Amino acid sequence: MKCLAWIDGYVCDISEGQVPLEDRGYLFGDGVYEVIKIYNEKPFYLHPHLQRLQNSANAIDIEIPYSMEEIETEINGLIEKSECRGGYLYMQLTRGSAKRDHLLPEGTRPSMVMYVREFTSPASIEDIKPSSCITLPDERWMNCYIKSVNLLPNVLARHKAAEAGAEEAIFYRSGGIVTEGTRTNIFAVIDGVVRTHPESKLILSGITRMIALDILKKLDVTVSEAAFKLEDLENAAEVWTTSTGMEIAPVAKINGRPVSDTVPGPICKKLIEEFWKKVEAECYDGGKRRD
Ligand code: PDD
């Protein structure tokens, strides 16, 4: 496949893509983004991602300079040109370029860029490597529902996790309330009930979270979108993360302590299978997933 970039309509190889020095996304983190998974040259759950982009843009008062139909056409065109069978599309919308000033500029045209990268998903449950997590205080701002490009706390927490030999950091707020991961939503099976933090300003409302909740409800699994605490996490029978990149990812250890003997546990395993069926129905006309 070709890793192509789209910069306000200009298409080039990703290595040649450039943005202006005074782009406010670069200077201030003044922008929002989306990551959309591509299976079989098709963007997965494109409309919910575009709706979330619109919500994030509205929240920080950026007017998207294209219609949703135009964006959809450009995304499909870029994926087709890239010949991407398995990967993701990154898209970023910033307030545009203006002389550096904290004051929001007037009359500046917002800028949109996107690019496609290869990324393969596990072929089977046996290929999934369960992850290790650490827990860290959530030091982010109070508007985590906005998919802002300001990711420094997430980046530093992810680095701390790596230093501890883990793949993800699970954030908690005061009182030990578990919010989400650096780039994932968190689910835990506590006393037989699947729990995840409710939608609020404290978490990003993940598209994979939404898909997982939908599947679990159809499976008649008892689900509660109710916040839980670190101590609940310690007693959880199963823990997994959800995200566009890593789909449904089982967690084997938290702070070095095994979650349970069997990972993925029965609910997580069923959820992964049903998630892949959804991918096959949406992107492979019901046929088997393949790269
Ligand atoms: N991250 N929470 C946070 C803080 C995230 O950054 C993400 C996604 C999620 C999961 O959302 P979704 O299921 O819609 O991907 C939750 C993306 C993938 C990233 O930054 O790469």
C-alpha cells in the first residue's frame, strides 16, 4: 500500500507532507483529531467518527471548512488511492495559520489534514498478546470528551507505563475513580457486572466503547455505565481496553498483579468474536477478515 497524505485537498506521499510553521495546531495544540480504522479499503464506523469530529470542533469553536459529504468523499478517495487493506486514517482539524497570539484569530481558515498508515489487526484470538497496565493519577484537564490534539499528559503517562514494562496507563481521579486509559476506554467485570465509566466530560466517548456496549447488551450481559474505583479494579474478574487501534484488548496484569488465570476471560473473548463479526459484516460483506 501507499502511505498517502491529504492536506486541504493536496495529495502527496506522507514523507512529503508539510504544514505551515504558524499553524495553531502546531503552536498551541489548537485543534482536534480522529483516528478511523480501515478494513478492506473501507473506513469502519465512519459516520460516528465524523459526528465526534463535528462535536469536538463545535466545543472549541472551529468551523469545519468542508461539508460532511465532502469529507466522506475525500476520505474514501484517499483510502482508495492508498490501496489500504488494513490500516488507519488519521485526520486533524486545526484553527489554521495566523501570527502567534493567544487570542483566537479572526477570519483565519481552519485547516484539515489526513493520512493513511498501515496497521494490521490480530488474525485470531491466539494472536492477541494481553497487555499490562499501570495506574496513574489523571492529570489532564476537565474536558476529556473533546478529542483535542493536546495529548502531553497522555504521552507522558504512556511513557511511564513503558518504563514500567507496561503497554497502557489507566487514569484515576480523586477518590480513586477510574476514568480511562491514555488512548483507550477501560472495562472491568466486577461482581459479575461489566462496568465502564459513564459518558461525561472526564472521558472520551470512544466509538469502540459504544460498539462494545451495543454488543454486550445484545448478548444479554449485565452492563452498568457506572464509575468504579481502583479497589474494584483489584478485584475484577476481567479487564479490557477498547480503542480504534487495538479494538478489544484484554488486560493480563495491573501494576504487576495478574488480573486472573485466564486472559482473555469468557466475556472479553465473546466480545472480541462478536466485534470481528461486526467488522466482517460492515467491511467484508459478511465474508472472513483478511489483510
Ligand atoms: N485514541 N480515550 C482516549 C483518551 C483516546 O485517545 C481514545 C482513542 C479512546 C478510544 O476511542 P475510540 O474507540 O473512538 O478509538 C479513549 C486514539 C485511537 C488515538 O489517540 O490514537
